[in-house]
Amino acid sequence: MNKAVHNKAWSYAALVAAIVCIAWSAIFVRWTSIPGPASAFYRCLIPAIVLLPTWFLPGRRPKLSLRSYAIIAIGGFFFALDLAFYNTSILQTSATNSTLLGNNTPIMVGLLTWLLFRRRPAFSFWVGLTLAVAGSAVIMGADLAKHTRFGLGDIFALAAAACFAVYLIATEEIRSHTTTLEFLRLAILSSTIFMFVFTQVLRTPLVVPDRRTFLALLGLGLVSQLGGYLALTYALGHLPATITSVSLLSQGPLTAVLAALLLGEPLTRYQIAGGVLVLFGVGLANHLGRPENEVNAAFGETAHTGAVESNAGNDVAAYASKKLS
């Protein structure tokens, strides 16, 4: 197996691991007995504490510009907003509905990368996205049919999708200048600070009332946040945000299965049919999108004009300039 194929396999393996870890987040949040912003704060605080010793590891750190730090801080701010909205949404609507509405992120990522960076996604991305969103709509429509109005929890989930789109775009851009660990440390630190500010402004109590909540918060912080986003940040360093965000739609069907098994939320035929559409759309976007033609030199591609190279040990992140479709 040559290096390009090996790196590609690891990138997709990291993406799959991220999806599985993040899909558990709705379950962990539902198992807590504290408000959404409070669980979001601990979701950031726990991995920030775990990563604290890595700040003292020997070795040369990549030198970042003031602009890079500012972008990381902006990403951390919007990720904190994403968690606050998403965790609150889970407590006010079904775990499945909250996850699927929150996964409207790909629409916003595709549009923002096109409008802001002039990187129009390939046609296959839109085909796969259409199928994935159609599957989400099937599941969401069946759930909304049980309610007479579009609830506040649903609005919070959509707000989380918009905030997470900004985080994904910031992550893709900055990963060309730094390593996975360096970015994750800075992003989680900034998110923790912003989440603490949010809880103080909202006067949200941070007391952990019982053992079950404590264990759920540990799972949220270590599995969904540290494990999930460590894998996701690595994948974003080697795959475009458009492809990654579409793949994240598969959280919906996986969360639906977990919610049926662990939360007693029945899995309906609409959820099954919609889940099939989501997974088929994700597979189509990844198979035909040819992300290896869009991403960095970690796959052995030759960087074109405008690419940025950053060498941190063996972690090379050289983004090739992308052609308009």
C-alpha cells in the first residue's frame, strides 16, 4: 500500500470514528440532569483538562500568526454557541429530531465556501447532499407530524447547524497552518472560555447533582468531544469541509438507532427509510466527489499555485488550489 492510499484510508477511518463518537452526544446529554449550556460547558472543560499536560510536551510548535489565533478564537466562539444551542435543543425535542435538524450544516458549509472562498462544490456533492437532506426531511417530517407547531427546540437545532458550519470552515482553513493537536488544544480552550462566559451571562447553575450526570458528562467530554473532534479535526486536515460535513449527516440515523435502544424513542419506518437515503447520499458524495483531487499533499498530490504548506514532523498539510466546477 503506497503512502497516498494509506493516508486516504486513515483520513476516512478518522471520519468514521468521529461520526460514531459524536452520534453519542445526544444520548449523553439526555442522561444528564442539568441545563443544556451547563452540559455544553463541561463538554469543553473536561477535554481541556485532559489536554492540559500536552502544553508542556517538548518539541517545536508551529508558529501561528495573529490572524490564525483570531480565526481559531472565532471558531471556538461559534463552536461554543453550537454546543449551547444543540444541548438545549436535545432537552426540548427528540434526540433524533434535534440531531437531524442540527445536521443541516452541509447546506450552509457548501454555500459559505462558495460565497466566501469562491470554492463551488462539485456537482456530485450537491446530488449526494440532496439525497441526504431528503432523507433527513423524511425523518423530520414524520417527527414534526406529531407536533402542531415548530418548537423552540427545533429552532435551537437549526441555530446550532449554522454555528457549526462556521466552525467547520474555520477548522479547514487553519489546519493548513498547524497540527491536529495544536488546533484542538486552542479551539477547545477558547470554546471553554466562551462557554463559561455564556453560562455566567445566562446564570446557568454548574452544579453536578448526581453520579449519573457525572458519568454522562465524562462520556460527553471524553468520547463525543475529545475523541470525536480529535478524529474530526484530523479528517478535516485531509478532506474538504464539504465532503466531511455531508458525511456527518450519517449521525442522524445512528443517533436514531441509539435513541431507540437507550432512550426508548421508537424507530419508525420513516426513520429507517430516511436513514437509508441519508447513508446513500453520503456514500454518493464521497464516492463521486473525488476529495483526493481537492485536498492537500498528505495524499501525495502536488500542490498547485496558491497552496500553503506546513510541515510539523511528518504531518504535512499543503492545500492545493481548487478549480471551480
